[in-house]
Amino acid sequence: MLSILGGKKNGFYLEIGSAGPEIANNTFLLENYYDWDGISIEFNPDLVNEFSKSRSNSCILADATKFDYLACLKKNNFPEVIDFLQLDIDPAANTLLALKQIPFDKYRFSVVTFEHDLYRSAENIAVKSEAASILLKHGYIRVVDNLQTIPNVPENDGNWAPFEDWWIHKDISESYIFDIFENVPWASIFNIPVSLKTKIFVKQFKRKLSIIFN
């Protein structure tokens, strides 16, 4: 996603399904190193509480399938062009319901990731297909079809498994070099340079100090 946007600083994101605030979180790096602003939506109150303790950006406790995204984006003065939209809640059918609530007629997203969890069930092909129809209708182009990983589940036989599609809006498609992207294991995102880890640690330490002394 960062490669598509040229390593953009000070971007904006909407994260639907934050899970943990740091490990396997798509926006942790964006906030802590690239100074992005954003809002996360999470259904689990424990994860929202954990998020609030370690991150500066907001995490809202809400049902993502019924949330008023238009009111939220307006209230928080989001630009009409938002850089990144993540859709990843369980089960995949709920991710589709959340997608249907997004005000695509009012806001444009440069990059969209949609987790369909096809590896979990063949029935999710219907989720993947309907999500594609919605995104295509609103001018998005799929640039990664069935991103794959090796899921850590007992029934897995070690084979790679498709779980997510990546999309970009047609307005930025001409500036994106499609053949530079490789379908690599998602775990590779954790190969963060030591210098970056240090910067993130210092930023979080300063935040904790400010909480203690304010």
C-alpha cells in the first residue's frame, strides 16, 4: 500500500477491524512512522482499550456492520480523498456488510484492502464476488487478486491460502506500476529495520510520559 502511494507522509486511513493495536496491525506503521491520521473501528472492548493505551489515533467501539461512517468522517474532518480503507472483520460476510455501509458517493479511497477469507470456506467466494461488484461499480481496480498466506490453523495442510484482495481507485491507476508488486507472505511486513523500530519506541515512550505527567 505504501509503495502504491509513494511512501506518503501525513495520510489518512479508515481501519474497519483493528484487532490488536500493534502486532499484525496494518495501520501501526502508518501512524508511528509516516505520521498518518486515522480512525479504527473495533467490536471487542478489550482490544479498543488496549488500542487506546498504546496508540494516539482513535479506535471506536462499534458494530462495523451498522456504523454511521458518513457522520464519523464528517465529524472528524476527513478529506474527500482518503488514502487507505481496510475492511477486515469476522466472519467475512460481516466484512461485506461493512463495505455496504461505506459512503462511496461522498468519499474516495486511494487504496482498499478487503479480506474475504476464501481459505476458510468456499462459500466466501460469494462474499468476494459481491464485494468486487461494489468496488468495480465505484471505480476501483483490483491490483492483487487473492493475496495468500499460510494460515496458522490446525486443519491447514501447509499450502498457501487466499484471504484478501487489494484495490486502487482508477484515478491513481495510471501512476501505479503494476508489475512491481509481488504476492508475498504477509508476514514479511514484520521485517522492520532497527532504526524504524527505535523511532517507534521513542515516540511511544514520549506518549506514555505525557499521559503520566498530565
